[in-house]
Amino acid sequence: MKIGELAQATATGVETIRFYEREGLLPSPARSSGNYRIYAPEHLERLAFIRQCRSLDMTLEEIRVLLRFKDAPQADCDDVNGLLEAHIAHVAYRVRELKALEHGLKQLRGQCGLSRQAKDCGILEGLAKTVTTALQPTERQASHGSSRPPNSSREKRPRGRLVTSP
């Protein structure tokens, strides 16, 4: 099958398929005499596996590790269990973050319950205060020489042992 057919069969964009190939998650397919990519059923199965992992919010590195184990079916899967435990911990962490976000948004929403002019909107005032506060470095940040907030939650993600080979 050609790349468009694979894309349609897996509900995956053509560029995403090419990206997975460049990342080494999906093996390069054979080429036709016209230089079209020709995908085998194994590509479809592997891409479906990758898509399932992505739907579970797994990183490319986690998927790479899982694929190594999938490609070595005789290997002990204890490290796969460890990887999944670490991922579950990450999901629990994100749930806590999202609950805190929801709480903050509800508090902000409570600052303006009536329709009024925008200049008197409690939500806009609350957002402006938040921005002003965020721009002022705290004593702790200043003492550590950084006024940057932490990066994405991916960097704060709790990690278990990441295995690179089966």
C-alpha cells in the first residue's frame, strides 16, 4: 500500500508517518520503480501500535523502548512493567496539575459573576495581577540566578528506570 492508503487506514497524517520513519520508529518501506513508498502489513501493525501508545500520551522514547521489546518477543518484560509504572506516575502527576489548574480557573471565574464593562471585569484584573506577579522574580529565583519558570511538565515528569535494550 502507498503512504496515502496507510495514512487513511490508521488515521495518521502523511507527514506524521514520514516523521516516524525519520525517528526510526517505523522502518523505511520498500520503493516502487516510480520511487513511491510501498508499505507492508507489518508497517500497518507497527504504526497502529505507535498510534495506540501516543493515544496513551507516551513519549517517543517510551515508544522506542516498547518497540525494542516488541521486536524481541523472547525478552523478559519486567522492564516494560517498570516503564508503564513510571508512565502511570506521570499521568497521576498531570492529573494533579490539571486539578490545580481547574481550581485556579474556578477561583478566577469567581472574581466576576456579573456582566459589566471590561474595565471593571474581575477576571481581567485577576489575570493582569497574575501576569504582574509572574514577571517579578521571587527571592528564591533571584538567589539561584534564574527568573525563568520551570519548563513544561514533561521535564518535571517523574521517571522510572528507562531501559534501552531488552
